[in-house]
Amino acid sequence: MKIRAAIPQDAAAIAAIYAPYVTGSSVSFEMSPPDTAEMGHRMEAGSGLYPWFVAEEDEGGALIGYAYATQFRPRPAYHYAVETSVYVDPAHQGRGAGRMLYEILIRTLEKQRFAQAIAAITLPNDASVKLHEALGFTSAGVYRQIGYKGGRWLDVGLWQRALAPATNPPTKPVKWADLNGDRPAAPIPLR
């Protein structure tokens, strides 16, 4: 398995990995899966600030998962926090791809000098909770019956992980594009 930074040409495969989470589960609160163009737009929306990674089955192989960070909230005071997500093709779950993607994402966010990572998890989802807690996230609260999908009301748990010490004033995050340089598809060292 190889982890690398996502590139625009990955949008179709990323959309395909995500679609079953939209149509066949309550993991995502979206009702219709985004198409390739919409996924590409989401990948570009971070203005070079927020990283996206993909896992390939092997060198040049099919994509089996992805992880990314995005803006936590639009107000300026939240600029130092990110929301993180990881999705693995259901046929490839349980092989460590999600953990490897998230480890690299977290290391990158730390290098970028973000202060906090937030993950929102539709409950119940024991596998996602265990993954997040194994990577240092702690429960930060629950929105009760906040979403309605699949004929039922659902809770969303928030998990939080410090990425850097809180400084006063805070350190401005470094853009992913500046950190990654001109090698967007280069393999990422796993350790």
C-alpha cells in the first residue's frame, strides 16, 4: 500500500469511494453522492491550506481510501482548527489503510501548525470511534438527534485532538501547498 497526496485526477475515484457512505449508510449526512466535478471542487476549495491524501493498493494501483482536512468553521477565530475525515473503500476495510491515512494527515497538520483537529462521527460507529481514540482523539461531546436520515434521528459525536500547544498569540498555519512543494503525487513516508 502507498500513501500519497491527492491530485485533481483522483476526484473520480474519491467520489466512488465516498458514494456508498452516502447511499448505503448514515455515516454521511449527505443525501446524494457528489459527482467527480463536485469532489474536485471540494478538493480545490481549501486554497492550498488543507491537505488531502489517498491510499493506493500498490504503486500506480487503484485508490482504496482517502483522508482530508477542511475548515472547521468559517469565523476567523476558528482559523487554527480543522475538521478531519477518512473514508476507506468497504472492500478494503480492516487492513490498516484508514489508520495510515490518518497518521499521515495528523503529522501533516502538526507540521502546518494547526492547533486542534475535530472529527464528527455519526453514532453509533464503534470502528471510527476506536480509530480516532487510538490516534489521540478524545470525546468532546455529542449533538443529540441532530440529523435525520434513513428514517431515524441520529446523534453525532465530536472527537478532538490537540495538534500543537496553544500559544498566545497563535501561530499562523502554513499552507499545505507551501509545505508540500512541487511534488504533489510523491509517496509519503509511512514512518
